[in-house]
Amino acid sequence: MRIFSLTLALAVSCSAHTPHTHAPIAHAAIDPKSKTASITVLTREMKVLDPDASEKDRQEIQATMLGPKVLDAQKYPEIRFTSTRIEQTSAGEFKVTGNLELHGVTKQLEFPVTGTPEHYTGKTKFKQTDFGIQPVSVGGGTVKVKDEIELEFNVYPEIPRQAPQ
């Protein structure tokens, strides 16, 4: 695989911006022929990318996100998604159903994906509370994370190389 990225848009209240978290994909297996996909993110590698927050607030958000109140990266070092069904709905469009394992809880998600074997994109939403995570506030209460999380992804599978002849 070449480049993978996931962006979590954490909806906030009491502020005019939406902080984003970058989650580099540690492992991905995508097979367009068998229509299967699995993705693993190392929780500790997630980074808060919020240019509107001060460095102090970003550090506090980062520590809270990875700490025991939210993702608990020490106890749950990975976030995994494994497809159970990928259905092509039209040219370049798919409906993906699968299991998201987050914070020790597994829930089924279904979402649209567009793309080609060279590049897939999509997004979905889910609630933190469905995974046993209570939304928190940081920055002295100035940043309050809402329950609903939007997950947006870009996946660039590596193109298989032909064996030399």
C-alpha cells in the first residue's frame, strides 16, 4: 500500500471550528476481485490537526483523546475495520458493510465508497457513545466534543507489479 489516511472530524460545540484528527493507516488489505477490505489504525499514532486551537489546547486535546477517558490507547492499541460485504451499486460506487472495532466494542457500519482499484474515498458517521466513549470537553471547557464523529478516508492501494518475463 502506498498512502492511506483517515480523518476524523470531531464536531464541537461552543466554538466556531471543527478539530480534525489524522489517523495514519498501519495496515490495509483491499481486494477488489473478492470485494473484501480490512484496515487497522494504531491508536497511539493518531494526531490532532487543529490549526484554530492553540498549541496548548492541541496538546490537551491529544492527551485527552489518547488517554483513558476517550480512546485509552494503552488498553486498546488498535482500531480495526473489516468488511463483511462490499456491493457495487454503479460504476465506481460501492456500498460497504462491515465491523468497526473501537475501544473494545464492535459495531456494524454501512457507508458509501467511491473510487477505482487505484483510489477509494468515502465517509461515514457514528456515535462515540455506541462504543462506550463519553464525549469530553477540554481547554477549560472551550472545546466540547459532540457525540457524533465523522470519519473520512482516502485509500490508495498499491498496484501489483508484474513479474519480470
